[in-house]
Amino acid sequence: MYTFCVLREIKDDFHFVIKCPAYSAIRSKYISHSIYRRPSVFKYVSLLQSTCIGSLNNLGKYIYFAVALRKQLTNDN
């Protein structure tokens, strides 16, 4: 199994969206700096519960491009 995250943490959705350094370039483009600068579950939940269309669109773009990067890095076609 190929791993590209150096953090020794549970690889859950919070880690994927907010913390994993493998996606930091994509994250900085689509997720507000205030969310991931000092990550917390509270900030993560507030992002998921957002009613702002722009924030939700950017979250969707982040997930799309991060999954594409993961597939590319793991050669998962």
C-alpha cells in the first residue's frame, strides 16, 4: 500500500479535507485559510454546514481535485 502522508494520524475525512499535507496546494486554492491554518473539528463542521454557495462549490472542487491527485499518485485508474 502506498502512503504519501507523513502525519501519523487517522486518515478520515477531517484529515483529508483539513490536515493532510499531500493536498496543501489544492487546499490553499479552494479552502479558506482561516479553516485550515489552525484546524479544529468545529471549523470543519462549520465548513460542512455552510450555506454559502461559493464555499460549498470550492469544497466540491477541492474534493474533486484532491481525489484526482490521489488517484494519480497511487496509479489508481
